[in-house]
Amino acid sequence: MKKTLLKVSGLKVAYGGIQAVKGVSFEVKEGELVSLIGANGAGKTTTLKAITGLQPVAGGDIEYLGHSIKGQGPWDLVRQGLVMVPEGRGTFTRMTITENLQMGAFIRDDKDIDADIDKVFAIFPRLKERRSQLAGTMSGGEQQMLAMGRALMAKPKVLLLDEPSMGLSPIMVDKIFEVVNDIHSQGVTVLLVEQNASRALQLAGRGYVMESGEVTMSGDAKVLLNDPKVRAAYLGE
């Protein structure tokens, strides 16, 4: 039986007097690719920020590797292998591609960093071609590749992806989802947060649907993909 790596129980998050996340519960087991889908404003990004220590938790608990991580800082969680690629990519725009990847390994002191940069370049050949280019001069899709590559440099046990396809061309969306699938097939556990419900559920083993700060549906991703309510709400049917 696969062990649970990440468990969110009754999570509540508030901005001032507004409750953005209202008692959300879900879990991600070792080796899984789990999708958390929902419309813009459903509370998906806020949930990820709470998990990674970027947003204070108002209630509930977050367990990682069997221990509560509520209140821990993002830097502590990265050291433990809980790594997020944020919405909007967040690359260091005045640094080169190579320097951005080196920043992803800032917690490491081993001798494999250069070899792992080469592995990232193998996944993203376009980054290798432009390794000396400043990140801020790249397209949105290229920056998304860089943000994912930088996260891989931290050697994640669980990789959290926040809206990786947002604002990208259809061709680049295909590439990003292909890479997410490849990363998962190499043994990385993935929690994928996406508005593109169809693509996210096609990729995932299990899924959760968020609406107005609450999880309203969950289950096998293929079952959710064919559910009339999901198709009506998120696939325009």
C-alpha cells in the first residue's frame, strides 16, 4: 500500500474577514499524479500557498511525510522535498537560464548539481540552446519550462504545479503537459492545480474539484472527466 506523502485536513485560509478556503481535505500518495481543478477564484492557489508556508493557516492541518508542517517556512519545506512551481512562473528575470537553475539547487551541497542541470537541459532542449540568455527576455512558455526546471533542481519528493498552462499557446500547453507526464513517470509525486480541467484529468490518476473554497467532488480522474456535472461546469458541455 502506498504511503500518504501529503495530507490536508479541514484546511481553512482567510484574507482579512474573507474565508477563501473553507475546510478543504485531500491527500496525495507516493507516486501519484493528483489534479486539483476548479474555476478561477475557487481557492486552488490559496490552498497551495498555505501548504507551502506562503499563506497563514486559519484552521485545519497539513501533514507532509507523516508530520504536521503548519507554520513552517517555504525554505524549510523545500529542504524536505516539498517544492512548488508558482503561478506566474516567478523566474529571476535578470539572471541567465543557467543561473536560475543553479538557484533551484541553493539548498544542495552535493557534487551532482552540474549533472542535474544537464538533465534539465535534456528535458528542455530549448533552455540548453539559450543557457546564457536572461530569463526576462524569454517567452512565457520558455519561462514556464525554466520554472519547472528550477524546481526539479531542488530534487522534489512532491512537486506542486500551480496553473502551468496559464497564458500559453496551444503548442506550448501540449509541451508542458508532456513534460509533467514525463516528470511523473520518472517517479516524482505531483499535485497539479489547473483550470484546464480536461487536460489535467486526462493526465491524473485521481482528481479533486474545488468550488468557492470547498472540495465538492473527488475520485478517479477518468470518472470525473466523464461526469456530467464536471463536463457542464468545466468543459463547456
